[in-house]
Amino acid sequence: MHWYERARDLAAQLKISHEAIAEKIGRGRSTVSGWMSGDREPKLEEIEMLSKALGVSSRWLLFGDPSDYQPISTPTITNEVHVALWGAEGPTGEMVTAPSEFGIGTRAYFIEKDSGCDVAPAGTTIIVDTKIMPITKDYVLANIKGELSVFKYLEVAGKKFLGVDDQRVPLIEVNIDIDLIGVVVFLSRKIRN
């Protein structure tokens, strides 16, 4: 029996859908379905996340030795998902934990420099939804000349602008040189040193 058959059979036995597993581990439903059918190969860290979602050891999932079958705990679908961490150059290969409502279609970014918006100073981890369109007063993440920063999004007279908290700083008009990545939907930061 292949590992993916064990995973598929255990998920069916536990009545855990591919969609619930996908949300739990921060992957798309089609990705999880591809793994469970044997059409796609997950990375080792994804096998570990999948085994945790199913409540078994990754060793049992991979090799199937009955002596390795030790349920970690009763699997529960929690309020958290893993979201891929991205940088200016793309995915970093790391994951962050976020509330489950922000799983599918989102990316995580770590803000390295103060952004000019008090909600996202240096050291803030943000979750960005790349699929929703921003509206006025949304916070958005933009890549301007290779620099990631958080801005307030404004629409005035049909034109789109990015701004910061300091009103003395002029607005930046959104144009083809600005990569508007998405709307900031969640952030996490350290409040006290």
C-alpha cells in the first residue's frame, strides 16, 4: 500500500474532507486531492503537516509499519492554518500560522522596515489576500522597486493612490511600475519588548 492510499483511507475513516485538510495545512483542496490520489508528490514538510492533520506519525504515513501506528492525538480541525511566507522575490519555503479564515488565496509577508503606516511597523507579519480588490482605506501591500511596504489605499476621482499616515508625504499614484500585491487582512506583531 502506498502512503497516499493510507492517507486517503485514514481521512475517509475519520470523515475528514480534503478541503478541511487543505484549510488546516494551508494548501489548496486540489493540491491535497492530488496527493491523496497519487497524482502529486508533496514535500517532506508537507507530509509532516498532513500527518499532523490526520493525527498520526509521518513515519506511519510513509512506511505503514503497524508498530509505527501511534495516533498523535485525535485529529481536530482547529482555527489555524499554515500560510506560505513570501518575500519580494517570491515564496521563501517557510510557513506561518494564521487564523483559518485567512487560509486559501493568502500569503504571509514579514515587514522588515517601518512602512509609514503605524499598523505595520518593522517586525510585523502580515497576511495578504491576493484575490480581493482593495477599496478606499484598506491597507495594502505593494512592491515598489523591489521594496515591500504597507500603504493605505485611496481612490479619488477614479484614480488609485497609495499613502502613509504622515499626510505631509505625497500620495503615490498606482501605475504599471507598482506591484499591488493584495489587501492586508491580518497582522501579527510584538507589542512589548
